[in-house]
Amino acid sequence: MYVSVVDSERFIAITVNSGDTHRAFVSTRMVDSLTHGALRGVLAHEYGHVDNRHPIKQATILGLVAAVKFGIGVPVGAVVVLLLAYLFMLREWEFVADTAAVKRTSPEDVLAAFDEYRLIEGDKDLSRFSEFFSGHPSFRRRIAAINGNLVISPEGSG
């Protein structure tokens, strides 16, 4: 996976197919604002998408949906159901990428990314209703999932 830094004032981190590999695009604002640990958490999360083949799966699904929609047509109601199912799948993939990031780095790095983002951008956690129409789960649920995945060693060091 390659990483490119994009000159942007927005917080952006996204991974796309790039030939036989993948490329993560990270904004200058993110690079300049986050600590090294939080940035490791972000990049590990993006690599989690690559490891689980999410960019390829996403492109395939969108291609199939477009082919069906334009080839034989789909009723509007079915399009709404497909969209909601697609958003559900994207939210689940975020949890998968978070889990992969925790394994690749540490829970502290991934949690630092959430904490620092929320501190800089403001705590804009989604309600369950708003989350239903988003491709990302709420920070609250993602943090809870990570904390639920923590295994405490007998020494108590985590």
C-alpha cells in the first residue's frame, strides 16, 4: 500500500485501488494535526480495509448494482433497500477495519485517532437514526467495540 498526502484543510483518509496495489490518501490537515500514534491508528485502519479487500469488494458491488439498474431497471423501492443494505455493509466494514487496526498497532493508537479527531473537529457523534443513513458507525459505537475487543493480560497491562 502506498500513502499520498493530499493538500487539504479537511480531515481525509481514504484508500482506493491503484493497479495491483492500493493507495491511501491522507490530508495535510490530518498529518499536521494528529500525533504519531493517532496517525498510525488511521493508517492501520486504512490498511485494515486493504487487508480485508474492501476497496475491491466495494467497486464490484457498485458495478453490479449499476449494471442491474441500467441493464434491466430496478424499482425505486428496491433502490432504497439496496442503498440501506450497502450503507449497513459499509458500517460493518468500518468495525472490521478498526479491529484490524487494533491488531496491527494498538488499541491506544486507534482510540487516539478517534479522541484527537473529536477534539479537533468537535464531538459530533451520530445519533442511531443518523447513523442508519451513514457509511460510518458513530464514534461512540466504534470506541465501545474497540474497548470490548481488549484482552487484559493476567499482569493487567492490556
